[in-house]
Amino acid sequence: MNDPDPAFEKKILLDVVEQMGDIEATNRKQSVLKKTILGLGVAGLALAFFMALHGILHAFSIAILAGMSGCALGFGLFLDFAQKQWPVTRKHIDMDSVRKRLEELDT
């Protein structure tokens, strides 16, 4: 299996360090993003339903709008799940190991 790109690995590890450092700020950011995406998905599905009911757009356009809205809704639910599991996952991250790997990547 290929090793990850060192620059990409460093970016991910720095993100972990940031999230572990300020848990409240991370929760706020994730909550705002999750609510925004869920709202867009629900609004898009409602709009697609309204347009289908009144025959405003062609059926293919409505299907595209509904599909994109469904994807947004699914991604929002994924973010919700990830936010709920993060407190459990956070307990199992060894920050000393993360910092050591970051030092290795800097050399």
C-alpha cells in the first residue's frame, strides 16, 4: 500500500492538533456547517416537491434538484454522525504520537 503524501499527512495531523486544542470552537464550526448543509438539503427537497406539484420545471430538472438536495441532506447527516462520535474518538488519540510524527515530517 502506498504511503500518504507527507504534505497531506501533515495537514491532517495539524487539523487534529487544532481540533484537540479548542474543542468548543470545533464543535461550533461543525454545528454551523451541519445545520447549513441540512437546511440546504431540506429546502432543496421542498423546492423540488413544490415545483413537481405545480409543474413549473421539466421532470429531469426536478430530478436533478431533488438528487442534489438528497446528497446535501445525506452529507449533513454524515456530519451530524461524525460530530456525535468525535467525543468518543478523541479519548483514543495519543497527542504525543501525533506531535512526534509532525516533528518527523518537518525534518
